Amino acid sequence: MKKNKQATPQYTRAELMHHAEALFAVKAEVLYGALYEAAQETFSIEEAKERINQFMKAKVKG
């Protein structure tokens, strides 16, 4: 018996940025930076959280 995997909901950049503070406790500008180089147009909440974590840990080039 196979379990049916439900597809993770996907959200556009605009939707995520509009709710950045409520969902991720970061300003929209941080989310913008985290998603800046991503080729895809939609993201799950978990994907966005992972990108934010990577972005916040990245060293500043100077």
C-alpha cells in the first residue's frame, strides 16, 4: 500500500515577501537577498527558510 504524498504548497516571491515577517521573522529585504540568485519562481515555506538560513550565514565579500 503506497502512501499518497501531498505536494508541498508553492508560493511566489511576491507572496513570500509580503508575509516575510510573519512567516520567517525577517524583513522582506532579507528574503529578497536570500532568493536573489534562485532560478525558480516559486518556493515552499521550507525552501525559503533554508535559503534564508544560508543567506544569513554567508560571509560578506569585501
